[in-house]
Amino acid sequence: MPLTPLTDTDPARIAGFRLVARLGAGGMGVVYVGADQAGRPVAIKLVRTEYAEHPEFRARFRREVSAARAVEGTCTARLIDADPDARSPWLATEYVAGTSLAEVVAAEGPLPPELLRAFAAGLAEALCAIHAAGVAHRDLKPANVLLAADGPKVIDFGIAAAIESTMLATHTGVGVGSPGFMAPEQVTGDAPVGMPVDVYAWGLTVVFAATGRAPFGVGRPEALLYRAVHGEVDLAGLPPALEPLVRAALDKDPARRPTAVALLARLTGPATAGAGAAARDGGGTVTADGEARAGATAGGEAEQARDAGDLASATRRLLREDWRPPRAAAAPPLPTAALRPPGPSGVPGGAGRRPRVAPPAAGPARGPRGGPAAAGAAPAGP
């Protein structure tokens, strides 16, 4: 969707960032395109003040932001700054020029088969980076995956968990997540909600990308939650090479799901999949078929770090060779003139020019109100 102008109720600045345009608005707040002091674009999410009234939100958001600062992945974008203690909490992330998987599939249908391996690997690499920082996303879904020129980018880890936990725990008693892309234990509470739920959501998101179908169909949230616990996902249409991995990721028992590192090791080819140590990511042993289970003992931290680095390099190589963004993934053009740092005159890009003085207007100029319900390009980060 195109960017929209700032409204008369939008702030001009948030901390050290100038606001340039709106990316979108929704239940959790407003997303802006902003610029740092050097004129680099950033995505800034300003959380609705009502969430700040919940002490549990403040505490969780503070923890999630602290952990998210350590996330460094090829298929995530850097968290630049955040203030969970502001009256309206906010965070700024690297701007990702791309469109969500949900919007691309709605416009063009499923991703072409030749892109699916790179797509699945990119998602798995993002989860590896998020999990290595001690964070579980808990709300991975097509709307939280942007398709950029250099690969898929997972967004909204951290902030999604903090906000959704406040909303859902307060109003429904259901765990964090989005109906239709939740693991069974998120619905029932029968097991801890941790990193295995992201692996399950990885499988659901790959099914959606490959088939264009919502994995548990459509309907009321209650129906989708029931199917998440009692239903089975139709894997027809998945490439044969991906089907066993997706089936393993969708195991109802979280302890039997492969880890994100195990998935990535298999997806990036024989050069990395053959190394058994690469399938240990902080909670798994390698079985005879090369999968890692989430409930067993982990290997040494130094070995895991080396394995993760090797897999990240393999992912970057795979994306360079195989990834081509769909046509519908093109992001709206940025207002480059507005992004440039102000010159001495205070005008963006002014380089000392004096601002032109307009004649008095008959009434106060007011920008258009409101914004789109969803962003065409969204912030990459928690």
C-alpha cells in the first residue's frame, strides 16, 4: 500500500527521529517512516498509550526489547532504538523495503516453486537468530514476513509478544498468537510456549506460501483454535523436498519438532546438513535421519555458535543464488527529499536555502486524517 501523509495529530519527531510519512495503523498503534540524523530511513512503531497502562506490558516489552537488541540475522532487521518507558512506548528498526507475504499471495497467488526453498531457509535463519538471543517470536505468520529484494524478513518479534500477551491474557485467557497460525500448546496451555511454537508456525507459513491456502481454513477464531488442536494440515501442493520437513515441524508434540537450526541445516544443502553438530541449537539431539528434537541435551556453546555462523553463510549464499522477489513485493517509493537531513535553514535537504514564505491562508492547513489498516511495507523487528 502507498505511504500516506502525516496527520495533524501525528508528532513531528520521536526522540532523535524525524517522522516523514505513515506506513499504516492498526490495533496496536501507528507505524511511521522516519529518518535518523543522517537521513537514513527507519520504521518507527508508536504503541497505543492504553497498553502503557498495563504494568505487565511495560515489563514484558522492556524484557523483549532488551533481548531483541542482540538479534543479528540475515533475515531479520536490526533494532535501532526503543523506549519502553515513554508515555507511548515506541521502537525504531531498520526500514525494510518489501511487502508482506500475506499481501503478495493475495495479489499473485502462491510463491513459485523455485523460490520456496530459499523462502523456507530464510524464515528458518531468522528463527535461528531470534532464538539465539533468547527470544521466541510467538506470532510468526504471513503478515509478519516481508519479501524484500534480498530475501524474506521476519518482523515484529518482541513487540508482538508483549502486546498480544496483554490483549489476549486480559480479554480471552488464550495464549499469545494469531488464530490460524498457532501451535496446539498456545491454545491449550498444556506445554510451555517457547521456541517450538515458532517452528510450528514456520511450517504453517511455508504451507501458506506454497499453496496460498490458510492452513486451518477460514472462519471464526474459535473454529480456527479448535482446528489447531484437533485438525491436521493438508500438505498437498508442497514440493516433495519440503514435505518431510514441514510435516516434522507440524508435530502436535512440541518435544518432537525439529529445532530451527535443524531445519536450516537440512534446507541449506549437503555441505551443512551432513554436519550433525549443526542440528544442535540449545536444545536438541540429532536423530538418524538428521533431524533435531527440541527436548534433548544441547551441545557446547562455542560449537553451536560456529555452526550458526556456518549456516548463516550458507543461507546468504542460497538467497543470492535462488531468491528473486515476486513482482507484488515491490515496496512503495520513499519520499527521498523529505528523508534528507535538514540544511542550515532547517528545510530537509535545504543546504542553506531560506524557506519560502507562503502567503497567509484562509484557514489552517490540515493534512488528511487516518491511514491504511495495514502497511504495504512494515517495520522489521520486534
